[in-house]
Amino acid sequence: MLSKVFTAAIQGIEAYPVTIETLVEKGATFTIVGMADTAVKESYQRMVSAINHSGIQFPRKRIVINLAPADVKKEGAYFDLPMAIGVLTSNENIPLDAVEGCMLMGELSLDGTVLPVKGVLPMAIKAREMGIKKLIVPEANVTEAAVVNRVDVYGVRTLTEAIGVLCDPQCGLNPTRIDTRALFAADAGNFDFDFSEVKGQESVKRAFEVACAGGHNILLIGPPGAGKSMMAKRLPSILPPLSMAEALETTKIHSVAGKLNRGSMLMTRRPFRTPHHTVSPVALVGGGVNPMPGEISLAHNGVLFLDEFPEFSRPVLEVLRQPIEDRVITIARAKYTVDYPASFMLVASMNPCPCGYYGHPTRACTCQPGAVARYMNRISGPLLDRIDIQVEIQPVEFDDMASTAESERSEDIRTRVMRAREMQQERYKAEKGIHCNAQMNSRLLRRYAWPDAEGLEKLKERMMRLNMSARAFDRILRVARTIADLDASPIVLSRHIAEAINYRNLDRGNYGKLF
């Protein structure tokens, strides 16, 4: 008898439907066709043992399983459960109509236990798009899939339970439902770190506020122990909360990468990724033999923090340039092409020189002549051009460290950031692909960020006096527009330009040339 069971597979971060056609007839062979990889072909032994341990005799007949579409490679173990159900349906152990309008996925162990798999959320979304009404997933993945509405999601622990859901309405298993609105409300404002714990460094906090308000990339330059990493870890606490669409997209990426903890639901906080400086280009951008999202995509809708920025290899740093500009990564290989989203905020930190004390107020720099310039040259001009805000940070004074006064809370800073973002969303609502000031092109700069006469004159005077590079011009206007938004000013004024210029320290022509 011929049966059809629906499941799904992952390509990039999207799921595509897979139909498992199973034929059981007289004979004594087992064949899987449809570009199945080794993990899929090995499922035969798992299915035989799991079905037998479930109290059903595995059919000793000719079994042919076709994974359609046949021209797309099928990888992974999440076809185990639907293939086992297909075999039992074709062998008439399960009624043919029981699998209609149902999608299944899950790996089988030898004793019939259904094990968790990656990528359940995008598969659940695809099931809803297909009009599927019943979804059977491993119990460990049920909360992840249940955030998708209009689909009854059943979490099963064993193959026997999966059969019960299909065949017995009184099996005792009910669909899992999650109130996503309540989930967001419960986790709102719940962060591990808060800016109220940071003593001093008010100018750096202000720079972070401006960066978050406009979606600008930011680079911190300062000696060891000045608090660069400590403040960077608190950055997510002042970013605007995720929207439902952003949360679904972010969770999909982490689901495909297998980064969600067991029992996880929807991600309600913006991701904060901190790869080590020994990371490879493939680990950063994604890809590989079995393509997976890299650190850049895992930071989508969140923050990618690169500590010790110059210590990353030159190839790793250069692969950042295209994702920062295009906000998408296209991985093209001989056998596949996948797209991964890459809309992230880059936060980098570095020492000002190899010894770390160039420009320190109390400690002398011990670097050899020219060492500071060579150290800074590890970061290419085109990459530096994509970082809007560059801030020098100095060690905290003792009086600030010993102060018992409470610093401003992240919640208060985030309120101002959200207000500025709302202004930008209203401003760019007619512009495709533009959501914040950091994404403005030259045309939009002329329309929305052009300063008044006094501000333009100040910009000209400062750029000439500080010997700033030409690439600083657009960056200063973008940042000034954000500062004006925080000030609720419809136009960019002279004071906004002056503050924006202070955030372009590395564009000063004499930086690093004193040694």
C-alpha cells in the first residue's frame, strides 16, 4: 500500500516541505531514494528497533521510501519519525486518513524514544503556511513550535505516543498552546546587567545611548581595565525591545543552529554574541559542509561584540564589510546557495596600542616608535569607514568608583532610545529597507540630516582643524541626526554637529602618529 506523510527540511533558515512517500508490498528489500544523506539512510536500523520496541512487528517486506522533491539533498535525523509513521501507515498499522493534514518530525532512538531536532520553529511556520492543522514534534521541542498559532502542536516522548495522537483521540495528549503576548510581558525589562551598576564614564554611556538610538556601529578605544567589556555587556538593556516579527526571525536562526536550550520558547531579548578573536571566517559568516548560520547571523536583530578588535585575523575582519553594508549574507557553494539575515549592531573594543597605555593619563606607553600606527593599521580603512562612532575611554577616577550615588538606570536610557527610534520609524516609513538613521544613504542625508548654516560652518571648521578624512563627513551627519532625534529637534543644529564630531576620534589625522 502507498502512503504519504508530510514533514519539512531546512535550507538556510527557511523550511521547505518534504513528502515522504512509502510503498510496502511483497518482497524483502528496503530502499530510500530522493537524495538522502548518510544520516537519513542509517535511519533504517533506528526505525526497525524503535518499531519493534513499540510492540509492533516491523514489516519484513519490500519497502521503498521516496523523499520528494527528489532533486534537493535531505540531511539530518529528523526524518526518522515521519518515515516510521509512513512505514506503519503503508503496512496498515495506522489508518491512511489518520496522517492527512498532519506534519511530523523527530529523531528516533533504538528504544522508540523521540529525540529533539534542530529547526523546529521554521518547520512549524511552514506547516501553518501549508494549512497543516496538526503538528507532532519531540516533547523537548514542543514549546518552541507552539509559539506558532493556528496549528495544534503535540509533543511526544515515544513513537507509541505519536501513534496514539494519530489513531486515538482519547490518548490523553493535548496540544500545547503558548500565550506569546504574556511571554513578552513577563520578560520585558528583565536583564542580567544594568547601566546603574557602572560608575562614572558618563560620556561613554552617552555614546552608547546615541549608538542604540540610531542603530550605529560603535568602537571603544581604551586601556585595559577601563570598563569597555563591562559596558558593552549592558548594551542590550538599552536597545528597543524585539517586535513579534523580529522575535520569530531571531528564534528561527537560533533554532536552525541548534542554539536554543531545551524547553525554550520564543526569544524575547535581543541576542548578544561575543566570538573569540580566534574565530574562523566560516564560523563568523556561516556555511560549511552542512551549511549553518554563523556568529553574524546569530547576532541578527541584536549585538555582535568583538573584543580585542585588532587581534582578529585580517580575513575575519574583512568578511564583516559586506554584511554590515547589505545586512544579509549569501553563502554560495558548488552544491548550494543560502541566504542568512545579518542586521546587527557591531560593537568593538580595543586597546590604543600593543602595550595598552597610549594616551593613558598616569602610565607611560612603552611601545616602540611607529607601533601605535602599525597597531591601528590592523583595521582597514573600509571597515573603519562602516563604524559611525569611535570613542576613547579613560580609566574611572577613584572618586567615581567610591561614590555611593546610584547611576542612571538602563530603563530610563531605553525610554529615550525608544522615543528616538519611533521618530525614525515615522520618518522612514515610506523608504524601503530604511528603519533607522544608520541606514540612511546620501539622498536621505541631504533631505533629513543636513545641518543649519551655523552647523555646516562648524563642521567645515572642525574637519579642517582636526584634519579629518572625507569619509567622516557622512558619518558625522548620520550621528548628528540621531543626536537631534534624542533632543526631539526637527533639524540638525550646531550643538548636534559638535557632539557628533567628538565621536570620530580615529578620523583625526594625527591619531597614533606621535609615537
